Amino acid sequence: MRGGADYFASLRDGRAIFLDGKRVDDVTTHPAFAESLRRIAERYDAARHARDVTTCLDPATGRTIGAMWLIPRSAEDLGRRRAVHRFWAEGSYGLMGRTPDHVASVLTAFAGWRQLFDRADRRFGDNVVRFYEKARDEDLYVAYAIVPPQVDRGTPAHRHREPFIHPGVVKDTDAGIVIRGAHAIATSVTMADWLYVSYITPLAPGDTDYAISLVMPVNAPGLRLLPRRPYATLATSVYDYPLSARYDEVDTTVVFDDVVVPWEHVFVYKNVELVTAQFHESPAHVTANFQSLVRFGVKLELLAGLAAKLAEVQGGDGDPVTQATLGGDIAAFCAAFDGLTKAAERHPLISEGYARPHPQYVYAGMSLQRRIIVDLYRTVRELAGGAFQNMPSSEASFLSSETGPVTERYYQSAASGARDRVKLLKLIWDFIGSEYGGRQLQYEMFYSAAQPVVNRRMYRAYDWRSAKAMVDRLLGEY
């Protein structure tokens, strides 16, 4: 397993990141990215000391592999996967959604369902398995870009006024295919080693040139990364912005300026049907979103802890009304979500030797996720009341001889000194109220898709046949 130093060294590869129109010389030292990268490096180091959680034996070979790369064959295997997902989520308190174990889940499902890629040509299934084994054996961090820019959402890619707004095949050669276009919201690609490129949004008949599924190194010639404003550059100190400063995985637009992709890195080539099928016919979508449920559960625990600490600091933890709010509006949601995650693990659908986390519980969790997060944010805001409007401008208020004594006196509470109280309030505000907090809310609300899309997936996953059979039995009794 790679260590943090190995990870940092891999990022100094000449990748083309452009921030504010200027190329970033070294992503590992640039203040917009360095602290978040350090969190990932720390987790790689921690993984080497938690091998009982982060590794397992590959049943097919008897070799030790990273548990995030285990092809699940049983509920017990899903339990191993849940443990490693939790390990990675705990490193960022659930605030980073695209840690290395996320796209690893996609690639693992592809490799466990290679027959889908074989339908076009067996060489494509070979490519999938070969790259999966490479990523597994080298402990690679793979990100993905699967959502095109919102230029004209009602028009198929091949009918845009300009060709190759969306990524597509400009030409092919004996050496490989040439990709041109752009994808949006490639979260964490600035932190990764490789990039997986395809489409999660449905393609239309005629989009043949855009029907691709492939991988490329992040330093591939012609690949440019255009991040949104990193929140670390807005953070004045870790005390004032503890999350913005350290846990931003940086959503990024990726531009493909005629990137040459060798044939051995191509999984789907000009096949609209397979691009659509690769996520939902294979176990990829539910396997990846099982990781997301585990990660979100860790985030809910953090939010519950913050709410409880807020009640303590304000001296309201013994108040029956506050206890009812914490229990009914926070703890109940958190416990229910944890139950869905464990049900998806313990009741898998096993077909062709692959254990899918049960889609009914995965999609129930995804459907509730966007609603739960909004309700929880509102509850914490109500618990805080006007506290967020009554904070010192920065940590410097405590350090100044002019303002330090009065800051210590007037920002305390009966249960806490001023510095600790303000520290907690600033942490909570960075979670739910700062620009970083706003991104966290938006991310969870639209993590997978718009609500109607998620609800349709839930409709297809639910066991309506059993529910209707119960009605038929009742109708037949009288």
C-alpha cells in the first residue's frame, strides 16, 4: 500500500491545472490545494497501520489486496467494504465524497461484471480487468468526469451548434482514439492519479461519437483542469474556517484538447447502449452509492455531535424541548439512515457471483439524503439562534491587547469559556453557513441526480409485487 510521501510524489507529474488563468506549478505546495492533499496523504499513511480494516485476502488469488478493491461475493464481503469506506470517510469526517474508495467501487463493479463490456468485443472486457488490476495493485487514486457542461441540456450532444462541446471521439488511429470536449464537476481530479471519463447522463440515438468509457492519467498531454474557486484561498485561518481550510476536494472542469487515449485504456467505444448500461445494468451504480451512504452516515454523526455540543455550550442539554429536538429531528434521521446502509449490506442481491448492495435500500437512502440534509441544517440553525451573528470577526480578537479581555468576557457562556465557545460556533458555521457549507449542502442535494431521477430509481428498486400481492390477498378474503 502506498504511503503519504509516495502519494505526494505522484502528484508532481506536470499536470496542467489552471487557477485564475495561471498554471499551478506544484499542486502539493499551492495554498489552494496543499492542505486538502495533506489530509489524503495522512489517510494513506493511516491505512498502512490499519491493515485489518484496509486490506483483505482476494479469494481468487489468495493475495492481500486493498479492501476497497474487493469484488463482493457475499454480505460478509460487503461488510469488509463498508468498513474500509468508513475508514476513508472518517479521515474527512464525511466531508469529502470523492476519496479514493469511491471510483474504486465503480472499477471493482466493472471488473466483476466484465461480460457487459465483452458484448462489444472481448478486448474491451480485457481492458477493464487489466486496468482494475493495475489500479488495485498500485493503490491508485482514480477520479471521474461523467457530467457534461450545462450548455444546452435539452439538445443531444451531436446536435449542438458546435461539435464536441461534450467529450467525444474526433478520430481514431492504430495507437488509440483522440478525445475533444469538456466535462464539468470532476470532483477531486486535482488530487487523483487517473481520471475515468464517460457519461452518467443519458446519451441519445445519434450520439455515437460521444459514447465513450475510458481512463487516462491526470497528466495526459492535452488534459487541462480548471478548478472552481478553492475555499482554502478564502480561509483566513484554521480557527476561523477549520473545514474550508482543510477539507475542500475542489470541483473541477476538465478540458480535453485532443487527448490521445491508447486502445488498452478504452472500455466502451462508440456504443450508446453500453455507455448507458455500464452503470445500471452492471452493479457499478449501487456499489458506488453504497460507499456514498457510508460516507454520508459519518457526516451525519458529525452533524449530530455538533448539535449536541452546541446544546451543551448553550446550557440547554437538560432542557426537555431541546432534548426532543435533538432526538426527533436529528437522532431519528441519523439512526434510520444507518439502518438503511446496514440493510443494503446484509441483504444483497447476488447474481452471477456478484453481491450487489440491495438497490431498494441504496436508493431509499439516496432519496432521503437530499431531504435529510436540508432538515438537519435548519434544525442546527434553530438551535443556534442568533449565536452565529454574534461572533468575533476573527481569532485575532482574542490576541489583541485592546480587544482580548472584552472578547474573553462577553463571548463566554455559562458552560464554556469564550475561546472554546467561539471555536465551536465557527466550526458549525463553516459546516452549514459559509461558502464551503453552502457547497456541502448543494453537493448532498444534487449528489446523484435531481429528485425525480432518484425517485424513479427507487420506484424500480422497490418490491411492488409483494405489496400488491398483499392487497390481492386481502381483497380475496371477502
